[in-house]
Amino acid sequence: MYEMSHTFNRNENVCLGEEQFQKFCKLFIKHSDEIDNGWEWRQKELNEGYMVKVHLRSKKSINSLVVGDHCFQDLQGHEVDDKKEVDMKNVNSDIEEAQVTTSELIRYEYHVLYSSSYQAPVLYFRACYSDGKPLTLEEIWENVHECYKERLFQGPWDTITQQEHHLLGQPFFVLHPCRTSELMTPIMGATQEQRNVNYITSWLSMMGPVVGLDVPLSYATAVSQGIFDPN
């Protein structure tokens, strides 16, 4: 087991050291291996490394079926408004758009790195279609759920931006970490008396879903059962 003697004071901003970061990551990966969740650790330099996960997501593209002035969504299993019934025998002459639902796979690659500037983890990611074409920043925003878009606009994440992966030298999208410490302080401070707390689990559970990365509940259960026990 890893020794994690540091305690977090709820009255001070939580700053994570790089050694702590790596220990939390490796404990996180330990449970990932147990549940086959796909996370792995990649060592880059003697004292540097990062977590990686590749995940395939399905993107659905839907266009509206418009008949005259009426929009039908019954092809998706929704009822047509009784007040807007149209003689479907004449539908061929009135169709302006055909509703087409397609599903294509998008390959997301997530990296969790340590930022010495912010003393916090940072979530980098990139995405491409099955043909290798990368998603643009606009397409990334389109794939963010509406409820998370509102949170992004309000903070604490502020924005999704694109910048160079400082260990690989390649362009990645990133959730800016400028307020990570502010976000994590009340969480870690409130649990300072609980020794079985994994910073990475708490942080990634909040950050990940913003960009389509879910953390299974068993990670939290593992903590409560002592799998992440630092002693």
C-alpha cells in the first residue's frame, strides 16, 4: 500500500504534489485493472507519466422530417401531435426534408496529466472519427451535453480549449485547470478525517462526464471498502 500521510485543510486551497498525483493514479489504475475499465499508466520520463484511456462513443446525427409546415418525430418513437395530422398519402409531394438517423463511432483518447503550475491534475483528450478525421473544437462542443455546457459557461471549468500536450508535444483538447484547487478544496477538506479518499477518483468523477467520460460507481465503493486504503 502507498503511504499518503498528507491531510487536507478545508480552510486552505488543496494543492496536489506530483508524487501524490502518481500514487493516487496508480491506486486508481489498480481498481481499473480489477474491473477491466481500460485505464493504464504510461511512463514518459524517469519521474513523469500520465494515465490513459481509449473509449469509443456513438454519435447520432438527426435531421428533421418536415411535411408541409409540420415536423414529425414518430420515426424516433414519439407520438405525432393529433392537432397536426396530415394525410400521409400525400406525404411524397410535401416532404422538404427526410429524417435520417445515423450512428458513427468516435474514438476518444483521454489523458490525465499533472500540472506543476496549478499543482493539480489536468484532463487532456482528443477525438477522431473512424476514418481518422479529428473532431474540431466546434464538434467537441456539440458533443457536450446541454447541462454541462451551462456549467462550463458558469465555471469552475471555464472553458474547453486546445493546447499542446506537454509530455507528447501534440495538440489536445483540455479542460482548463485554473480553478481545480478551488473546486477540490471543500471536497477534500470535508473528507480529511476519512483516510480512504482518492483525489483522482473524486476529481475525475466530476470532470470526466463533461467530456463524455464516466467513472463507474465501483471506484467510490472501492474507497469505502478500503481498496484505496493508503496504509
